[in-house]
Amino acid sequence: RRGALGQMVRREGFVGVAVGGAGNKSGHRHLQTGVGWAEWQAVFGHAAPSDWGHILGSLVRFAGCETPESEMAAAIFALMGYEDRHAEAVSLGKCAAQAANGKLSAREMVERTGFLFRRLAEWMEALVHGRIHWRAAAAPTAFGPTEDQRELANIGLMQAGFAELSEHGQAWWRFRHEELAKRFAGQPHWRLVGKAQSVEKFGALRQPAVDELTIHWWPLLTRYGWTDRDMRGLLRRVVPHPDAYPLREDKEFADYRQKALGLIKGKQARAKSAPDGKPKGWRAALAMAGKLSE
């Protein structure tokens, strides 16, 4: 399954949409709108329900491996775990525990597994958006016009954070760096490795905590019908500068999450803000930020 998940993360359609949105500063962006689910269906859509258990089990095992794709799979399951424990059920086990007789019928099992896969894709889309949003600001050289240029830049980014890589990651970097060094020796493109390594030269996000949490909490907003006031209130509880831009007013935050982050609400019925500042799913949000004190 490693190749399948890696294919989803790297597919030109998925990454192209995210890169196009992250790099477009005009404000005409619309991200986290179901591209992850479309890619999931492109990879796994042919599978029959009888295969779904094997797919899920394989992904869970794969999440324990040491590869970049495995780390993303582990992060996806961790995010779904926060939601499962502190909001509404996602996992089959919790759904079954909440069923009338303690187990799901065949029809319910199919429905809940389908929802779980869709939720997995939504969390994956949030993670990819977050990573690309950061790279677009900190290392735009990573978005070169060709696959070779993008890989060379990403090798440089890995080199910049070499000390934080796992033992397996460091071994893989040495192996791939040596291959690319031989292939591009004496060519201008090889300079991209050193250029990307100096990421501090390419600027940084103005509000990294606001950006990261808004992007990663977006699946909670869409599932539980949060308003901008709900999101802004929760952000103000956990970010370093709660009274600074873009959290001073609801409209200011709404403009920011749309134009700076490309997150646009759908046409669902207008939600009402939680009067106590605790919308449905708020515990999951604070748990993701490490701020669920109770």
C-alpha cells in the first residue's frame, strides 16, 4: 500500500491543485474542497467492500513504517484519533460501541467504512495543504517547473533538517543524494540543492500558528458547522498573540482564511456560533493543539 498512498500524495492532480493554490497570491483560491477524496477514489475506487478491511489494515500497518509517506499516514490516523476520542465517532470500533446492540450491521459497516475512508482523505488533504502552504512561503524554489527540479529542491530541504530525520530517513537521504549528485554533476540544476538548504533566505509565514491550526482544523469546521467566530474564538485560546491580526474581528479572520489560506465555506445552511465559545468538536481541536487541559 506504500506505493498507493505515495501515489496519492504525489499525483500531479493533487499536488498541482495544492501548489497552484498556495503559490497564487491573488486571493482566487479554493483549497480543501474534496481533491483528496477524488484521489483516494482514483487509487482505491475499484476495490469492492470485501477488500476495504484489507486496505484499512494495510494502511494502519504502513503507518508504523519509516518513510515520508508512512509518517503522513501516521499523522492522518492521529488526527482522526483526536476526533474519535473528543468529538463524534470516526473509527469502526467506536461506531460499533455506540450501536444499539454493540455491533454494526453489514449495511452500517459499509456505510461507516466509506465515511472513515472519506474522512481519512479529508485529513490527508489538510496535511498536504499545510505542508505546501509552508513551503510556498519558506522555500518557493521547491516548486520548480519540472519533477527533477522539485526533487533536487526537496533533497536540499531534507538536508536543512537532516538532524531531525530518523535513522532511516538519513540513510535514504544519503543514498538519494549520492545518486542525484552523480546524475546532475556539473549541471546548473544541482545548485537548487544548496539554494533550498538555505530556507531562511526565502522568508517565513507571518502567522504560522494561525495558518497551521486553521488549515488543520478545517475538517472540523466543515463537519460540525463552525462559524468564523467559532474558529476565531478557539484560535484565540491557543495561539501566541490572540489579539493580533487576523484575530481581532470575525470579518478580518474570514477575509484572511479565504484570501491567505484559500479556505472558502460551501453553500451549506448558515450556522450559528456557539454562545459559550465551545462549538461541537471543540475538544478535538484543543487536543490537536495540545491545549485540552481537562
